[in-house]
Amino acid sequence: MLTFEIEKKSTDSRARTGSIITAHGEIPTPIFMPVGTLGSVKAVSVEELKQCEARIILGNTYHLYLRPGCEVMTHMGGLHKFMNWDRPILTDSGGFQFFSLAKLAKFSREGVNFQSHIDGSRHLFTPEKAVDIQMVLGSDIMMSLDWCIPYPANEKETMAALEKTTLWARRGRDHWLEKGGVNNLFGIVQGGMYAHLRALSAQQLIELDFPGYAVGGLSVGEPTDLMYEMADHTVPLLPHDKPRYVMGVGTPENLVEMVGMGVDMFDCVMPSRNARNGQLFTGRGTINISNARFRMDENPIDDACNCYVCQNYSRAYLRHLYKTRELLSYRLNTIHNLHYYLNLMERIRQSIKADQFSAFKKEFFSQLNHKELNR
Amino acid sequence: MLTFEIEKKSTDSRARTGSIITAHGEIPTPIFMPVGTLGSVKAVSVEELKQCEARIILGNTYHLYLRPGCEVMTHMGGLHKFMNWDRPILTDSGGFQFFSLAKLAKFSREGVNFQSHIDGSRHLFTPEKAVDIQMVLGSDIMMSLDWCIPYPANEKETMAALEKTTLWARRGRDHWLEKGGVNNLFGIVQGGMYAHLRALSAQQLIELDFPGYAVGGLSVGEPTDLMYEMADHTVPLLPHDKPRYVMGVGTPENLVEMVGMGVDMFDCVMPSRNARNGQLFTGRGTINISNARFRMDENPIDDACNCYVCQNYSRAYLRHLYKTRELLSYRLNTIHNLHYYLNLMERIRQSIKADQFSAFKKEFFSQLNHKELNR
């Protein structure tokens, strides 16, 4: 079972820094988790993840269940050994993928009957099965199966999904405890964009006493202000002595804002996916490396960056690799972006430790050159 | 100017081992040169190339001329600096690409007028320009512009191409010497599948006194026996005290055979291209990693291999990455194949030093499990 220790609380925000201790080691918080959907953070090696100071990565239960499947994962001794990653792994439950990816998913109180997006085969996922699969994967932090809804959704739909999410959270938790309560299972707060439903969902899940809590159903197309409003409302309702995780978020600005709301954990495909589209993060905003102005630019992506890419390669070379679709392009861009995100979190943690988070946040936003932003 | 020293000659074959010394360091021979068409050996980093013991890589003049182009290459200070590779680079002349890739290439005594395969723009390449571009790239070993012909070709066509190749070799050499004779320029023997034309081409080029000689126009679709016959006939005609390079060859078996004919240098896209198609080399033949029998195979690609991939990953994981088209798949497969090729050359060199090349060759072929071959 996970240990969560808070080291320091900010005096002028809800930001806090601490550490989560798992069977695969310690995770300093607040933390960003690179996404390794299919047992690989796209385009980078585990050594490169460690060079970027990744302390925990995320795997996707839905994807890994379909490929390579539980038989292979069982035989190969779990995801850590399979992919040669010895630090913690968090896996989502599949809930979001049923909502976004699976074909013809039919939701019932029992679970989700869905068709694979790969070969059309039919499968049933239940809250119990979601736990079983994540136990096969050997996740350090497992997530409860939740019922995701689109944005916008009316109050009735939202309430119905919330009720199912609570029901499934209870069934998953009971099953997990019956199986010995190994590793950790987090609950996921739903409730859409309705503050009172967020509060209700949080209250119901807190009664189930999970080792940690996530806020799901954000960053699904709603305006940024509304996302902030929901997070700012929901996060303080969650137990202060347990890790709090906002799923699928977000931009560097989102991370800084939400740390200030008391969030401890984040994941997002943005640094890796955007890298593959040529968008690179810097302290002064993003650049797109395909831009013609970089054609003969001998400078690194970011003068202030000490990542492997910025220490060794010019913007001109990175532009050339990107324009010619060289595989090395995706790797180098991803290394830089992950380093940017993970280094940002390190700077955030340091600022909280020094009780300078608000000053850090002010400086962070003042340095962003909004003219260059391309979000 | 290049120094070539022969350290040891085999007593029962024409194999020899030695070293080529260039401005960017020493190259032990016989050597295999990984192909880095566009300023990147596809899917791998320069650090990984060094871990695989790559001592020299190849760049493609035609491709680099079109992208990023000479203006960028001049501004960025040449290919070594651009791609962060501090060991020797050999560049081809573009001759083969005009033959295989450029649209509507029109050959004349003056040179080649061709249309870019990227954007259809028209360009003129001359023997002088081929040297100029390679000087901009800063190649340690430049190749003369040659006139390639398809297989089969009749004697008249072959003779005409040979004559132009000699004319261009002379013009390129004169231009190179006028420009100061920096780095090195090799001549390329043509002559198709006609032994007497191979001899004629070799004789004409030897008169031009190049620092090294290549045999071009092999591995263009002819039967393997015919390729061997031509190489075996041509290579001994070339100066024994200069490096001898057979271009675009080949399989591991080809390399072993041709080392025995006295060849010192090889290049081929096979280890990297086949890696991206899932074909992996082992001492007992090739395997295709997509094969269902590897689904739960915990073993490395090759038990006897000490490459990074075989030390860290199972066939099951590599199959999973390949089947899911993860970018890491192309990298890991390429590292293994390049390591196989470069390690094979190291073993060949050791065997020649010990005057055991013929025994090595016999053992090499006996270990290949021809049932598993998939060429």
C-alpha cells in the first residue's frame, strides 16, 4: 500500500509538495506522468525517460488488454518486466477509451460491452475485470472503472453517469480488497460541469476510502475557465492527506494553475503527441520546428534548456529531420518536450519547498511570450 | 589525404585487414558503413551508432543536395557538425540516385539534368558539381559521379556508360585537385556484367590515380553468382595498396564472400531497412519478429548477441512493439541489426589477423540455419 507524505505546504496557495512511496520507489509530488499507452512512451527509451527524470509513467489498460493481451502479460510477468521499466507505473481503467475510442460501446450497470477498435472483436469490461487486468499488468497505482460523458452533457445524464461511477468504484474496490488489496486503487470523481454533482461524487468516493483520488471528465472540450472552476471546486473536497490527481491535463499553464489548487499528479499526451507534430515547448512559449525561420538557425530549441537535444542539436537540424520525416525527429522532439514538462515540475516542487510558489507562478506566466503560443 | 595501411593478408584467400586514416579518425578494414541517407541513420542516434561500433557512415549527396540543400549545409558548417557525428563520413556521388530515383533524368556528356523526386524542380549535376557539393558536406571520402545502367544491359549501352564514367571521373578528379585535393575522392569502376569492360574501366580509372576505388553497378538485380563472378574478376585488378569498396552490398553472406575476394569497404541499407520491416539478423539466419511464434517468447533475438537490445528486451516485447507500430520498434530492431553487421565485420577482422579467415568463413556458413533464412 502506498504511503503519501506531505513535506511542505504553500502558505499563499493550496500547492503542496511531498512524496508517494510505492513498491517500485518514490515519486516526488507534484508530478507529471508521461503516457506510455502500449508499453512504450512513444519514440523514447526507458533510459531516455530516466534521463528526463521521469519518476512514474502511465500505461493504458484498454490498449494493453487488446494488445498484447492478458495471456502475454501474465506469461511475461507484468508490464514492468515486459517493457524494462523498474519505476512506478499507473494504469488508467479503460473508462476514457470506451468513451473515446471503442466502437459501439454499450454501457450497463454490469459494465461495458464494447467492440475492439483494432479488429472489431467484442469484449465485456466490468469494474472487477478492470482491476483484474491492472493486477496482471502489475500497476503500482490502478484506477477504478469510471463512466465518462461527453461535454456538454445535461444534469440528468451527468447524474446517471455519476451513480454508475460510484457503483463501479465500490464493486472494483470490494474486488480489489478480496484479492488482497495489493498495490493501490484510486477512485475517480465524475460529475461533469456541475459543482454540486462533483461534490456528491467526491463525497460518495471518500466513503469508500481509496488510497488516492482522481478528478476525471475534465479537459474533454470545455472552456479552460470552466475546467479551472471545476478543478478549483473539486480538489479541496478530496482528502488532504491523500494524493490528488487530475486526469488528462494538460498544458504547462494548466499544470502551474492546478498545482496552485492542490493537485499532486498529472498525465497528458501533450508533450509527446505535440512533439511528433513538431510543436516544442520553451519557457517563452511553443515553437513549431517546421517553421521556415529555423532553416539556418544554429541555436538550440531553448537556450535555457539543458536537455540532451538542446545540448547537441540545432533548430536547423531538427527542422531538417522533421521536414524529411526522419524517425530521429520524433525521438529528439519528444525528449525535449518531456524534459520541459518534467523540469517544470521539478522547478514547481523547488518553489513550493522554498514557499515561493506564487512568485514562481507569476514569473512563469510573465516569461511566456504569448505571441509565440500556438495552442 | 587518406592513409591506407594493410596490417595482415590472409594466406589462403585475398582477404586483408588494415586501416584507413582520415581527418576524422581511423577506420579498421574490412568495414561496413551504415547508411545515413539524409543526415541520420534511420531510427538511431549517433550515440547508438557508436555503441554499435560504427566507425564510418555514409551520406547521400543527391538527397542532401535537395534537402536541406547546400545553402543550409554551408551555413551549418558541413554534415559532421550538422548531425553531430565526429567520425568519418563517406558520401556517394548521386549517380545511383539519378538512375533509381530522379524523375526524367537526362544524361549527356556534360552531366545529368534531372527533376527532383520531392518537388519536381529541375537541376543539373556535373562531375564538378558532385565534387563541390561533397566538399560542402565535408565528406572524408567523396565519390566520383558515375553513370549507372540497369541490369540487364547490352554491351553497347554498357560501353557507352563506361566511357562517360571515365570522362566524368577525370573531370571530377581534375576539379578536386584544382580545389586543393582536400579529403579524398574515389573512382567508381563500371562495366556492367562484362568482364572485359570491367577490366577496361578499372584500367582507365587506375591511370587517374585515385586514393581509393569502388566497384559500382553490382547488386542491381543480377543473380548472386554473377555478382560474385564480377566482383571476383574486378577487385584483384584494383591497386592492392589502396582501399577497395564494393558499393551497395549486401547480405552478411555477401560480405563474408567478398572479404575473401579482397574487398575492404561495404555499405548497404539492408540492416536498417530490413529492421524496419521486422527482419532481424542472427548467426543462425534471419527471423521475422512479427511471427506468431514469438508472442510469448521471453528470449532475446539472439542468445549469443551482446547488443543493447538483446541484453534488455524479449522477442515477445519486440514483437508487440512491431505489431503495434510503436516508433521504439524501428529503433530497437535497427540497433540489433547494425550491431550484427558491425560485429560480424569485427569478427572477420579478428579472423584475418589470426590468419583464420577461411576457417571463420566455413564456420559462419555452417552455422547459418538455412531453413530460417528469409531473404
